[in-house]
Amino acid sequence: MIAGTAVRPGAQILAVGGVRGSQRITNEQVAQAIDSSDEWIRSRTGITTRARAEPDVTVLDLAEGAARHAIEGSGLAPTQIDAVIFGSVTYFQQTPAAAPTLADRIGATGAAAFDLSAACAGYCYGIGLADALVRSGAATHVLVAGADKLSEFVDPADRTISFILGDGAGAAIVGPSSRPKIGRTIWGSDGAKAGFVGQNLGFREAFAAGIWPTLRQDGPTVYKWAVFTMAKIALEAITAAGLSPSEIEVFIPHQANLRIIEQQVKRIGLSSEVVVATDITETGNTSAASVPLATERLLRERPDLGGKLALQIGFGAGLAYAAQVIELPTPADV
Amino acid sequence: MALDKDNILQQLAEIIAEETGIRPEDITPTKSFADDLDIDSLSIMTIFTLAEDAFGVEIPDDAVKDLATVQDAVDLIANA
């Protein structure tokens, strides 16, 4: 007979950390190649600058910085982390995975470690997994990192997505809690829409043609899905947490486009008092890093938000999505 | 029941007005979404998704992307 596993009553996010690319690229710097303007980019996306990393900074370097920041905030020793989840679409090596190297770099010796490919939903997928791992007893402290250096996937002449992309990494430490501080994750995918956002070519085809692939999207179609379908998913996540939209105090959606964020607030029916994360205006769209970076900024600028109920939702290429309600970390949680 | 095009225009104008702040009386059939009303492709997508619910029809995304004028939109909804 197999012995049972201890089941914990809940899990919580203990701390969040983040690192942005050190350069701030203005709209003027990207507008010329797409025959556009600062005004057009602002009105279409809300973006004023995007963070991009120096050429010699790797996506793993960004993730390491974010992870160290989160560990420091948690008050844990790195050796207490027993699982590392790395979400990214810009670690350009199939094997070995990035997560074991990240675990080694941060001193999470011997931790279970694996990569997760869910694009802009990667971090929220990771939080859902970490919540399940901690509650089931499979892990005690999980590091979830979302990191992307999207500048390496940019075609400067592309008008569909390249001009919004940025570089950064965010990380969270998930640990046990005496009550649930992470609501049930509502997640899923729609592979029938896989062609609407992603690489323009697979690596095999691109290399055969002697080129490096870059990203493309069908903006209006992805926008419609992001606003209307994701509003329904967000409402499911709120219901799964036993709450109503008016009880959500903070909204932290994937930072894809300010227009999407504003429409989501309206379609979900969030309160006019809700604090909405808008890190995109300065950082741009950093894919898997965007939700934790937006969280990191909110908690840095508004420490009073610790303990508040936040709805977070990641959505993007796949199409893949994940949403959950969390209680934002406070120093007292440690 | 097929919808009368005048009724479609009136309801569509209300949806557009609600979303954009443009006065309903300024939303006339010959107006171009992009050039006359300054409504971009993302706002058109929002308006048409709301119109799908309001009129109980399904409109393919690709058809919405090709729209030029308010009359094109009314015809698309009437024929959906």
C-alpha cells in the first residue's frame, strides 16, 4: 500500500521580485522603421517606452536577478526552495532546460526544476502549478520565474507586435499557508487559434532559409479574444475563489496593451475603485514577465496593497490562458 | 426575423456612441470609420463584438476587418 501524502490547507505568494531591461526605448526610436509615430503607438497601445536589455544580458541573467529579489523578499534561504519553474519563450536552447541552471545559480541546490512554455500565460500557469505542488505536499517552497528577452524576437519593420515588446523577468516564491491565499486557477487553451500570435516561422524552416524567426500577430483578432473571452475566464476565476467582481481590489492582467486592460476592467465589471496595474506604459509587453513585473511595481509603489485581493490573468500565444485570485504578499506573511 | 436596416443603423449608432462618445446623429451611412469617425480597428472589433450580442448574430472577424463605412457595417449585420 502506498503511504498517503500530507495535504496542506493552502498556499500563498510570499514575495515577488523583478528585473527590467536597463534601456528605455522610446516610441520615436521604434516608430520610424514602421512608418509610425509616438502618437499612434500611444493611442493604440498606451506604451510610452519599452524596457530592453543590453545585448550581453541573457534571459537567464534577468531571471536570476528577479529570483534573487524574490528570495530576499521572502526571507527564506535559497536552499529552502525545493522546486523551480521557469516560464519563457526566449530561452533558445531545447536541452538542457533553463530551470536547473537557474536553480544552481540562485543556490536552490537539488530543487526539482523544469521549463514551462505558455508564453504570456507562463507565470500564471506557474502560480497554478506551484499552488498545487505546495498544497499536495510535493514541494514546500516553489520559485516561479517568468522571463523573456523579447528584443531577440523583434523585426523592427514589423507593424503587428514588435514595437510593443520589452525585456524583463519577474519571480514569485510560493509557500504553505494555513488558509488558501491563492484561488483555484482557471486555465486552458484554444489551439485552433494557434496561428494568430507567435513565431512567423519554426526554427527548422527559418534556419533552412538562413533567417532568424521573429514574432507576428493578428492584432484585432487577438484583441477580441483577450477582451471578451478573457473577461469570461476572469469571472470564472473570481467565482472559483468564492468572490464577486466588486470584491476584487487589485487587477493585474498580462501587460499586452493598455486598450485591452481598460476594456477588460469594463467587461469583467470590476469596481471603479479597483487598482489596475499599468506597468506596460513604461516596460512594454514582456510576455511571461509582465504579470510579476506589474505586481512588483505595484507592491513597490503601493506597499499598502499587501494583503489585498488581486485578480491576475495571463493570456497569449497558444492561445493559452490562466487566471487566479491571490492575496498579495505582505512582509507579515513571511 | 430579419432586421430592418434602419433599425440596425439606429442600434449600431447607439453602440458606437456608447463606446466612442461620438453623437449618434453623426453616425450616418456614408461615414468612413477610419477617416470620418476616427475609429480604429481595435474599437471596431469591440463594437462588432457588442453588436453580435445585441443583434444575436455571428460575424466572422475577417469580415469586420474589411469594413470601410457605416453602411458596410449595417449590410454585414443585416446579412449575417
